[in-house]
Amino acid sequence: NAGVMQNPRHLVRRRGQEARLRCSPMKGHSHVYWYRQLPEEGLKFMVYLQKENIIDESGMPKERFSAEFPKEGPSILRIQQVVRGDSAAYFCASSPDGRALMTQYFGPGTRLLVL
Amino acid sequence: GDSVTQMEGPVTLSEEAFLTINCTYTATGYPSLFWYVQYPGEGLQLLLKATKADDKGSNKGFEATYRKETTSFHLEKGSVQVSDSAVYFCALSKAGGTSYGKLTFGQGTILTVHP
């Protein structure tokens, strides 16, 4: 059973460009979480999605960031007009349901570098 | 809001030494508690978890006991190995009602084990 897949693993963008990060959850998982890890810091929750629905985006910056999880295909985290402060590792995790006691399975992350 | 505090690192030990990484939390309700481990360049892997007070999670020689009276979930291992060198994250998720599995992480503790 393949784990959570993320691509690309590394992404370099110049300021003002767009970044698209993709996450394919584990088979059978319909709940996806995105977290951001800034250098030398822990992970911070960004957004929680189920298929075709955003359940909680309280951790997302108000501007430039958006996320989706369509009926078919991977979940996408989109960052428009990137700035240097967006440089971080972005992890997605999936679980079979959204209960608090459920284990979340993490992907390897996408490391975004903004020049 | 909810928060997790881990002991500051980095922690450096010799092989076969005893390990303790302290973790305390602040949360209303009855959170589930987790320890995740992150090896260099990889995503997070669940190490162990406990979902109610006095539960002990254990895996690969690591243990942690959910202590509600002290709001703690300290990680211990009796004899560390070089291969245990990694970053360790304590985390919680809220349970009950309409809560779901959004994880709140501590800042992480870097462990280095020397031969």
C-alpha cells in the first residue's frame, strides 16, 4: 500500500511566481491536512480538507494561499505571488477519517525555496 | 488556545544511554497525544500515541505515559542507538464533540546519539 505521496519534493521559485504543491493521500483515505514547517520551527497546521470540501482553513494566511481536494486527483496547495517568507517545508498528511485519535500519515514533504 | 511545549534541545547522548524528552501540553477537553519522529530529509512518522489518561504508548523501545494530572507526555527510552538520531515532535489533537484530528505540535527536539 503506497504511502502519502507529495510532489515535487523540491521546488524553487522566484518572488512573484506561483507555487503548486500536490499531495496524493494513502489509498482509502479521504481526509487531508496540510502543515508548514518553517526553518528551525515545528509544524503548523494550515488547512484540513475532505473530498471537495474545505473543513478548516484557520491556519492558512488570508491572502495568496488556497487549497483544494477535488473529487478526482490529488490535493493541491497553491501559493500565488510567492515571497521569501514562504520558503519552508510543506507537509501533507492523510487519515481514513477525521477523528482526533486517528493516526495521520505524513508525506515526505515539499521543500519550497523562494529566491 | 491549545499548545505543546517540549524541552529545548539539542540533546546529545552516547549509545546505550537513557533518554528522556519532556513534553507538556495545554488544552481544554481530552486530547489525544502523539510522538512523531522525523529523520533527515523525510516526513514525520508516528512513533507512538495515547488517547486517554494513564494510557501508555510504546514502540521500538520508546514509551510515553499520558499523565493528565501533570498534563505531560514525556518520551523515554532505556538504551538509545545511533539510529535513533532524529527530530522528535510531541503533538496533540482534540477529541470530543465536533473536534477532529488537527495536530498541534511542539517545536521539536533534535536528538544526536554518538557511538
